[in-house]
Amino acid sequence: MTLGAFAQGSRFRRALVERRAIPFDYAFRFKFFDEKHETRSFVDQTLSATLTVSIEASFTAVSIGYGLIPRLRRIPFGLAEEEDLEVTSQDTLENPPRLPTGAEAPRRVISLLDMLSIRAPTSVTALTFATVTAPTHRVGLLANLSSEARAALIENVPPRRIQLGEMINALGRALGEREFAARGEIGAKTAFALQYGIRANPKVFRSFLLRGGSTPLPGEELAELFETVEAPAERIQFLYALHDQGTGRAFQSEPLLNVAGLGIDDGDRPFRSFAPPITFDPQTVIRLDVIPKSEFKGELHVVLHGYKVLGEAGTPTGRKLRPRRRARRVARP
Amino acid sequence: MIQSEQRGRRRPASHAVRGMPPRPTPGGMVIPYEYAAKFELTGQPGNVVQDVISITADGIFVAVGVGYGFKEERSRPLPIATAPGAPRIPAEITLGQLPPRALIEGFRVNPRSENMVFQGDLTPEQAATRRERELSTQNVPVELLNKTFERMKPVEPISFLFSVVDSGTGRELQDEPVHNLASLGKSDGERPFRLLAQPLSFLPRSTVRMQVIERTPDAVGTLFIVLYGYTVLAGSACPEPVVRSLAEIAAREAKPFGDRSRVIPFDYVAKFPLTGRPGNRLEDEVPITVEGGFVATSIGYGLASESEDVKLAWSRVRPWWQRRGLSVPGPLDQWLAPGPDDQVRAPLGDLPLLVFPSSALIDGIRIRPGYARIAFLSGGGLAEVSRALASEMFERLNRPEDVSFLYLISDTGTGRDWQNQPIHNIAGLGIADGKRPFKKLARPMVFQPRSTIRVRIEEHFGRGTLFLAFQGYKVLGAPPAGARR
């Protein structure tokens, strides 16, 4: 057998196909958040995405998977208000004066004033006393601060002296759980954040390192020295529908719930495989419609797993095999 | 016996030789099938219950795997008033009057007592779409009030011992009663189900006896043990050797469709609006298109429920009392004080049920586990919290992973059911949270063009839209070769 004849043979062709079949994934991406309106809901809105199979080869999809990159909103926090201070009765040398209301926050302010007058300034930096939300009596108390005391309060403090309790208080305030911080308790969101993780804010971290942690930070930097992320959605539910735009064919009778058609959202394998693989011709447009049914934020990736077979006829990667020539017979004279 | 099998094996070929009408191919005679045994568990460890599965006379059943699931009766009595007293309006009951265990584990309006708590009635469609209902202002006697609400026991794993006996041969399939976890796996329906080491054939009219010994206290409900596999249809008058030979042929799995170029993956979907009322029956029919037959290879399901958040309706309080010509009670008035939500604080125990959405009371509510330490004082009483915190402290019990129902699937084209009785979703389809792999049919089910898949559902727990997906493929053009019946 000649080499050319061998190349024409079915075995060789099979081997060629196997060699040129390369694993390939096509991905649809859906953005379920709006940078300008973070609170925007996408529930029951249909989002469509298309992809075009490349011209170089057909694509055979054997399974489908999905996952969500949650949009984790970063929440910076740090010592910024006097409420963040971890002030206990042990910190004061004498019993703090009692207020008629008996409220917790003013008591702590009084404690702070006592400390300022007796002790050196503690770990406190940029204080925003005259906040709108502050009770009037507290504003009044703080307005009576002497210029020296005010200066001492605003004076920056080395980050190394920040206590864990002060971080928890600041975290609770940033997460909207002031009332727990005021009572020296830990709220549910704060507890989750402590469990999920907090870290140094990368924006401020360089400045923090340059100072070695011993030199005070500017107030605005200390107020954002740490950061955490909000809790991701507990559940991801959406309807999906896959279409082949080229043939106009849908691959389901109606939009289907992700849990019923694709499986759990935590990526637990094996992925959902197609009963027979789907082969899409080159330049086929595949459309995926997604309708969220629960509230979640992030970027949804739906991936068709499969392979491409390079070298098929009619594609740029195809190689035309020249037809076998018949041996030229030369007529003998 | 051996001779019969050999003779039987030759017979199908001899029919063809004689030029008789061709015998249906195995692909057309084999249907996936499930036989379920039901056990009513009483929650008393040591109690022995048993059930018998009777194989139909239609054909031989080949079991390839075993699954199980427990349809637990989660509702427990929730007495509110321990002493006799004047009749009261259910909506005015406060959280402080409920036992702490009910707030932690969850409670709901007893579905049978909805007419005492709410006014009017809803259609199943309205109920499934969570339409809010008007609260009733009727006083309810104390005896009835104690039955108006029920505590919901959380879902817990179950433990039992079981044994299986093939009554036809008298053979036991284990040396002693085996533990469910050791032999069948987790009780939450995690797939894949336990596959039998060798497929087990049961001849027509044979019986399988199953015995269960309870081990979990307080687990009351119905246990389903399901043998899943396929039935080789042979007709009730078919001689036993022929039946055996057909089963052997069917054991060699045949592909219903040969030409893969005209085959496309396809999912048919059945949808059900679950109302959350136990015992409510729903039905859906999925028509197969005329363009080609459909082969179902596996089944997936999931419940699309709405958010678990409970938004408290503070605006409902004042009109409620005004309508009754009364002023808002003092403790409740604290909740309505003007001011930011995060600063207005009041005792949680004074919060009446009327501030909760009616749909949440029907679904069931509980204090979020992460908030329990905040809601309760060290002595077990309810703490004082802000209005903002109270609004985010509760969650509904209606979670997709807790959905519970019975299902029955049938092919209306042939009039055949796929199960011997309605089967619990966990036992027959597996875990409800969408964990893969999906429930694979022991044999692909072939549906002719224009036939319909009928699915009947009996609700037990859960509200929302239930999706049941038949995953498989469609063959375009000619009808499938293996679907002649």
C-alpha cells in the first residue's frame, strides 16, 4: 500500500479526527447587577446571551454546567466614631456621672470624657460628633469639649493599639448594627462577617505598612483600614432556555428551573450531560435565555462543555486530501 | 429449569424464521418501572411494620436499584392557652404567648384551620402565587385556638432496620435486618441510589415482602422503600420460559435510536403550582410533539419558591384596631412609635401575629438560627429589639430543599403507569436540592409522537412552582424503531 492510499484509508481518517478533536468550552455570561443602581432587581426579567461557534470547526457539546461569581460588595470599616471605642467601666478611674435618661451611649461618652481628662488619649481618631443621627444631649456634651480635648480626640492613634472589641464595634456600625455595638453585643450580620472574614483594606494597606503600624494613620485612612464583604445570596434560582438560532430549535419544551435541569448551584459534579451530544456547525449562533426567580447579584456563567474537531471539510482548518492519481500507463511502442 | 431457559431463548428467533409477525423488539417492550412499599411509622423504636409488593401479571420486573424516602408528618400540636379562658382572635396572639421551641423550630397555621385565621378562600392558582389574605376578626374558643397553629418539627435523618424476602422463592436477601444507612445510604435522597450488585428479576404475580424495624423516636410518617428498574412486558398468558428469555434479551440494553445524526437532546417540562395544602392533588400533561418521538433517560425536579424573607406589615396594625373601635394596646404602641426603625425598640414578645404576612403564617415562620441568641434572653424570654431588627429576624419555612410530594407518572399513549402507587419524591427522584447526578431511568422510556406524559402530584409540604424535567432526546423525522408496541 502506498502512503497516499494509507492516508485515504478509514483508519487514518479516524486517527486524524481523534488527533484533532480538542476539548473546548463555550461560555455564556450574564451580569446580574447594575453598578449605578446596586439595589436594582432582575427577578422575572429575561436576559439573553448569544455566542457564535467559531468558523474553524464544529462544536460538540456533551454537558452543561453553571456557576455564579457573587458580587461581593466590599464594606470598608475602621475606627471613625466615638461609638467604636471599647470603653468599659474599668477604663474610668471613677464612676461616670449618671444621666437622667440612663442611655448607654451618653454614658460611654461621659466615660470617654473622663478618660480624656485623666488619661492619655486612647485609640480614637477621626470623630464625627456632630452627626445628624446623634442624640441631641450627646451633641451637647461633646460640644463642651475643650479645644485640647478635641485635638486629643482627633489626634491619630497607632493602629497596633486597636482592640478587637473596637474592630467589632466599627464592623457592627458599618453593617447597620449600631444598637448591638452600643450595648457591647455582636449582631447577626457582624457575627457572619467575623465568620466569613475580614481583612486589611488594600487601598490603605500600603500606607499602614509604610508606617509600620506604630505611627498613627490619617483619620480617613483609619476609618477604612479594614474591609469585609456582604453575605452572598443563599439561593440561586433561575429559569433557562437554550436555543439553536441557526435552526430555530429549542432544547426544552419551556424555560426550565436550574435546579431541575442543571442541578445544584454549588457546582457539585457530575455536571448535567446531554443524552446524545449536540453538534453545532461552524458559525452557528447559540442563544441562552435566563430569567432569575430569586434575588442574587453577580455574574452568572453557563458553560457548554465539549470538544471541537479541527480539520473538517469546509472549514479553514480542513485539509484537502488530493485524490489518488492513477498510475499513468505509458503505451509501449 | 435450565432447559426451559434455553428453549425460551430460541423461541423469538423461531418466530422470525416462520415468517410470523415480528415480535416486538426489547426496546418497545421494556419500560422503566418502580415498585414501592409503604410503611406507616409511629415513632416508637422497636415497632415492626411490613408491606408486600405484588408484581403485576403484565410482565417480569427487573430491579436494578433501591431508594427510600421518609414523608414525615412534621406538624406537632401547639397549645397556646393552657387554661380555659375567653375566646380570642388568632391574629392578636403575640409571640410571647408561643413556646420558645415553636419560635426556634417554626410554626404555621394549621391548614385545616385556615378558615379561622383568614377570611374567604383562595383558588389553588391564587394560593400558589402567594396572594395575601385578609385576617379574620372572629373570636375563636380556646379549645379550637389550641388547634389553630402547629409547631413544625425540623427535618431530621431517620434510622431503621429492614429486611427483604422474595416470597416466591422464600429467599431472604440479607442474613439479618440491615441498617438503612449502611445498606441504602443517607435518608435525604442523595443520589445515586444504591445499585444492586446484580439486577434482580421478579416473575409476574410474585411478591416481595419487606419488613422495617423502627429505631428513631418521634419519627412519625410514611416510609417509602422503592425498587426501581424496568418491566419487560410479556402479557399475562405468556409462558414462564418465554418471559425469562425476554428478560434476558432486555438485559442487553438496546439503543432505541440508531441514527444519531437526527437526534437532539431535549427536556420536556411539567409544571405544578404547589399551594402548600397537604393532600391537594394536581395534574399536568406534557404533549410530545409530532415532529419526532422522545426518549426520556433521566428525571430532575426542583421547587421555585419565593424569597424566605418575612416583611412585617407595620401599617396593618392601627387600621386593625381602628376597625374594631379600640385603641392600640400599650405594649404594641411601642412598636409604632415615630422614629427611625433602628432606634424604635420594643419587647419582641409583644409582637402580634397580625403584623406577619398571611402567606408567611401559612408557609410557617421561625426566628432565623443566627438571630436566636439575639431574640432570646438568658432566661428563655424574648428580648427587646429594634423595629429594623424585628423586620429581618424571621424567615419562612418554605424552602425548596424541604419540598415533599407524592408523584405518579404515566404514559397516556399506552395507558401505562410507571409506578405501582404514588411515590414520595425523595424515595423515587432523590434529594430536592438539585444535587447531581439526576435520577436515571433504568431503561430509557420511549414516547411516540403525539403521545402525552401525564404527571399527577399529591402535595405534602412546600409552596411555589414545582418543575419536573424529563431529560432525554428527541428523534426527528421517522418514528423510533424501538417504539412499536
